[in-house]
Amino acid sequence: MFYVYLLQNTVTKETYIGSTSDIKRRLAEHNKGGKKFTTRKEGIWKLIYTEIYKSSIDAKSRESKLKHHGSGKHQLLKRLKNSLGT
């Protein structure tokens, strides 16, 4: 299985979208630090939303659409307004 996920930092409230084949490992990596975009001095990254795909190609395509097409990300954030800590 392949996952498209949305994380939110508990302090800065920033969001991050990614994809992986191992969601638990990937979340641990985000919180361990070392990644330029997700390294923060404060807060931790919390998993807010996940989509599951059988195909890695489908997951990568969805991740790209969410990251690079503002309307896709905007609609997702709108749907999750009560789940996101703002």
C-alpha cells in the first residue's frame, strides 16, 4: 500500500503533504529532524489526514496534484477545517 498524507506542526500550524509506503516510519523521520522543510525548533508533526492507494504511481500523482495545484490543496484544507489546529 502507498499513502498520501498531510501533517501539521503542533506549534507553527504549518502543513506538509507527502507520500510514502510506510506511514509510521515516515512520520518518525519527520519528527526526528534532518529534513530541511520539516525541521523545526518547536513542536512536532502530527498526522492529520491519509489517503491509501494500491499503486505508487497513483499516490505520487495525487501528492503532486495536492502540492502543485492550489485548488486541490485548498479544497482538502477546507474539508479538514475542524481537524486542523489553527
